[in-house]
Amino acid sequence: MTVEPSSARARQVPLLNVANALTALRMALVPVFLAVTVTSGMTRPGWRIVACVTFSVASLTDFVDGWIARTWDLVTSFGKVADPIADKALTGTALVLLSAYGQLSWWATSIILVRELGVTALRFWVIRHGVIPASRGGKVKTALQILAIAWYLLPLSGPAAQAGQGVMWLAVVVTVITGIDYVARALRLRRAAST
């Protein structure tokens, strides 16, 4: 009689689970959001509201899938890779569209996208040495970006639109600060692994 090692008896998380399904839904909503936003041309209020709702629903799945995966121990390799890709695809598409339609300065889009791509590259750079968990600042950054983008998508004007610009400024500042923090943590992890 052979005894299986404890690792072999460990619970296997199925690839098809609720958390991964929500991540896949977010990926599927990216082209839908793109089509709706292009249809709006950022000049048709009704379609802008639909674009905002589509973006908001897709963004909500980001918070829900992570919570489900952690709460019910449904973390998978697919989820670890697909979740950040889906996030960046959604946010990146929204930022580029907003800038392309003249709603958001290209410098803001560039700063956010460079930070996001840089952090993704850092993740791969240190992955052999460990995973850097999302910080509280990173979660605040994500929430601010989502709020700012949703605000820009709505057909607002006057003081309401200016308030959205303030949220976007704050999102950019937090994005830069958390990016610097991520670089520092990645360097510490590499140094610790090499000693």
C-alpha cells in the first residue's frame, strides 16, 4: 500500500470556477465596452451612459472575482495571470478611448499605461523569487482609476465634469506613488533572494 504525499492529497482547484468565470466575463466585456464607446462617439449621452455602465459592471467583476477566489480558496494559475491582463485591457482601452476622443489628456493616459506595463514587467522579473502582493495603496489606485474613468464616461458638464478631473488627477498621483513603491519592493525581493 502506497501513501500519497500530503501535497498530492492537497485540494485541486478546478479551472472552471466562479472566480475564473468572472475574469473571463471581464475579458469578454472589453470589446463590448469598446464597441459601445465608439458608438457613442462621446457625443451621444445615452450611449455614453451605456458605456459607463458596461465599464462599471466589468470593473465590479475585478473586485468580486478576487474576493471569491480568496474566500473560497479558488485561486488558480489561470486566475493569477488572466486577472491582471483583464484589468489592464479594460483600463487601458478606456483610457486610450477617452484620450482619442479628446476627453482626457494623453499625458495622463501615458503615465498610467507606462506604470501598469512597468509593474507587469516587474512581476515577471521577480516571479522566480516570489509574488509581491497587492498593497493597500494599489487597491486605492485601482478604485480611483475606475471612479475617474467612469466619471469621464458620463455625459457631465460644468462643476460635475471638473470634479471628475480632480479624481483623475488624484488617480494619476496615486498611480505614480504606488508604482515607485512597487519598484522598491521588487528590488528588495530580488536582493533578499540573492543573499
